[in-house]
Amino acid sequence: MQRFFDLVFSVMGLILGAPLFLLLWIVGFCVDGSPLFRQTRVGRQQQPFVLVKFRTMKRGTASVASHLADGASVTRWGRFLRRTKLDELPQLWNVLKGEMSLVGPRPCLFSQEELICERALRGVFAARPGITGLAQTKGIDMSVPALLAETDAAMLADFRLTDYFRYIFLTIAGQGQGDRTPSRIK
């Protein structure tokens, strides 16, 4: 049932959100000239896929996990997108394609070897990565790999359809902070 709801919500979000996507794309284009950001991430069964987001950092910024990035590279527009979580909207395309789910463990970078090992030990890669999940609603980010992997595994072990809707609701309501932002840009 989760995949069915992923399809329904991603199609609805892409269609109904089209005017907002266009507005965010135009502003992003004016701010940086390159409104979309693409990055290869670790997907289900550790297969690579290209994640799409609205750009929040200056072009040319090193491709590292958010908590390791230089805070000065996040643009003013990017801070707004991150705070409102609007930077995540293009991932609905990843959900529609089946590379992601709305709810699941956040996809990491291949360079995050400790997190990959911790998740592999706990069977987390059996699930599609998600836009949100238990760890995100609790404010646990990728800077604490073991705790994140444990939380992801616990979410997947007891996952029910009611959890799917609860995590989506909590995220929309502003629960959790997403990946930790470097202190220089708070």
C-alpha cells in the first residue's frame, strides 16, 4: 500500500504544486542561475540514483553531507528553502520514479561510509529511501551515523501504514529540523 500512496501523493504534489515549482525555479534561476541540484545518493539495495532538490548552496560547493558543508556556502534563498523544507519538493519526481518513498530512511552519499556500514548491518537498505521518516521527525541527522541507522532500523521493523501518514503529517507540521545546519548560518 505504501507504493500506491507514494504514487498518488507524488502525482498530486507534482500537478497541484506546479505553479509553486515554477515560482521557486524562477527565483532560484535569478538567484544562482541554476535552480536545481542533482546528486548521486545511495538507494535501495545500495544502488545509486540521482536525487533532485532545489539548490540551497552556491554552485561549486563541495559535495558533502549538509552537516559537513561550509555554512557560508548556503545562500540566503537557500536558508529560506531549507527552513520551509521547500528544497525537498523536487524529490517528488524521485518518488514517482520509484527511487524513493515519501517515508523512509534519508538517502546518504556514497562518501558517508560509516553510515553505509551501520545501515547495511541493520538491513536498512532493503527499503526505499525517503523524504522523511522517524529520524527526521526526531531531529536526528547524518552527523550521528550509528544513532541514525538504529533509528532507521527501528522505524522499518515496526512500520505500519499509520506511521506513513504520521511521519508525513509531523514533517508538514514542522516537527524535526532535518539535517543539522552549520552554526554559522543559523
